[in-house]
Amino acid sequence: MAETITPAQSQPPAGPLAGLKVLELGTLIAGPFAARLLAEFGAEVIKIESPANAEGQGGDPLRTWRHLHNGTSLWWAVQARNKHSLALNLKHPEGQRIALALVEEADIVIENFRPGTIEKLGLGEAELRARNPGLILVRISGFGQTGPYQDRPGFGAIGESMGGLRYVTGYPDRPPVRVGVSIGDSISSLHAVMGALMALHHRDKTRSPANPKGEGQVVDVALYESVFNMMESLVPEYAVHGAIRERTGASLPGIVPSNTYACADGQSIVIGGNGDAIFKRLMLVIGRPDLAGDPALQTNDGRVLQTEQIDTAIATWCAQQDRASALTALQAAEVPASQIYSVADMFQDPQFAARQMLESHQLADGTPITLPGITPKLSQTPGATRWLGPNLGEHTTAVLTRLGYTPAQIEHLREQGVI
């Protein structure tokens, strides 16, 4: 295996995926987030980006999304952390040859273009498999690599809509709303990582003297299917009872009580009192022993029939408490409850600090920046932030040198617009 590239500023622990080599061809959210998760746990991720043009424009468009600092997105610092940036023109034949050389040593290739795009670049599954039969090719797209919709463009918002999430989100008397982040892309990224690791396990089990690289395969992730996979009992409820789950605002019908309640100071809290024993404790806290002891309310199916009565009782109590007093009483009774956090609340919360979910770093110009901590927490081989999102093409020379290119050849590639 070729030597791993490690920037001088990094101080790993290596992580459980150390030695795993990933080639990222994606842009924006779903593909890059999947690669980021692998990089956080030690995989070497080489991210191929388009070189800058004469106007200085190039690279992943996410570099210039949302809040910028010195022209670069603050999001970039976290989305591309621990990655190596290789500026490479995949439309140029020499760029394609370089990409194929990297494929030979890769374990995983991640791409999230519209189906057919990498085939047009000469980097389709057949070409990649010829170079590396054990390769895991992770393909993330709006609708998957097959079916009548495969050629349609699809972003996370479309996946959320078609997968059912948007339909059930919001209040019944208003149009559907979105979650405040690109949840469809992120859910797809998690499915992509899960599929990649399962495929790697299969590859390693199928290695033999006759097949030393093992059996590679394609992980085909569709955004709408990833969202659809999270929709709980939506399908069987419709299949058996013809029930269509509708928008219900902050409540969760069929699971009682679980809702958002307004307090006397204008603040809101979320209470999840739907466990049978928890429900009794909650009713005692709010001064309703009659409901706590009502035989008809001892299980969830009975409580569902009395949803309005139960929610009214809880809402009446909350309206007489300020948020802090309500939460203190509920937590003392071991009833799950919480304020609804803004990011400012997270920065002040001791649980986030104790779990190292807010990491302090510095940007290249010395500006302090806080990044979200890494999850899940592994006891023996935790993930780590070894460096922040790199400059466009920051590792191009190192990658090409590893592949055997001389300084003169690298300069020639630059002159030709390959890098």
C-alpha cells in the first residue's frame, strides 16, 4: 500500500479506519459529508476538485456557501476537515489517467453526480473495476442508478419531498415546511457510509489467493429512498388501514403525551411523557393524580383516545410555570423534558462541553473557530479533527509526487490546465 499523506500540522490519533483510502468525486453535501465521516475516523480521503479558472473560481461550490471568512465558507472548515484537496480537471484525458491511477490504490470511491456523469468522463464502473476489482464504488444520487427517474436531477429537498418527510412536517392548516438543515442529504450520507462499511466487510471476507483484492461492489444510495427508510410505520399503516399520516405540528399522534408546551415566560419546552411509568410521574408532577391513577390511561393505546384531555392538563400546568421551574420539576421526577436549544444555548450547556461536542480550533489566519465535535464516541479508537478544510489544490503536488510525477511534469500539468 502506498504511503499515507499526512499534513505536517496534523497530530492524529490514527483512528479505526487508518489505512483506508477513499477517493471523493462529489460536491456540496451528500457525497462530501459521507467522505468527511470516514475521514474523521482515520481514512485517507483525497477530494478531487475542479482547478481554479482565470477568474479564480473553482473547487467544490460549498467553499462559497453561507457565511464566508476571507472568501471561504465557515462550513468548509468542518465539511472538508481531514481531507486532502487535489485540483484535477476530470474532463482532460490526463486528469482522467491520474484519477484512474488513484483508483488503483483506493478502497472506496464516492461520487454524487447525476447517473451517467462519471461514465461520460471515462470513470464508470467498468473502467474503475478493471483497475481495481476490489473497489467499493459508492454512488449517491437523487433517484438511484436505475428506474424511470434515474436521469432526473435530485437534491436533498426533492428526496425529502418524495420520501415522505415534507408531507408530515408542519401544521395541518399550513403548507408543508422543511427541516432547517439539509437533512435529506445528511441521511443519505449516513446510508452511504453504512453501505460502504458493509461492502468492505464483504470484500475482506471474499479475499483469497485467487482473488487477493476480494469482491468489490456498488453501493447505490438514492436520496428519496434514504428519507423513505426513516418514515417509521408510514407504509404498513397505509397498507393495512388506508391511513395517511398527516401534518400535526409539534405533537406526535399515536404516542401520548409527546408535545411542545408554552410556559408562563413565553418560552417553550418539549415533554416526552409517553412511557407508561413516566406518564404516571408526569401526572403527579402537574398535580393530576386522577389521571395518573386512571385505569384507562395506563397504556399508550388508552392515552391516545384521551390525547386532548392529557395535552390540555399538561399545557395548563406549563402555562403557570416559567421554563426553568418547569424543567427543574420535571427533571426531578425523571420525566424527559428539555428547552428547545439554539446554537447559543449549546455553547453554554455543560453536557456539550463534557462530551467534547464543541471543538476549539484556529483558521489559517489565526481566527478562532469552533467546530462540532465528532460522533459516535469510540472508547478505544475515537475520531479526531486532524486539520481543517484545506485550500483548493493544497495537496496536489504531494498526491502527484506520490504517484511518481516529477516537479517538471507537475508544472507541465499546471500549464496544460490539468491541475
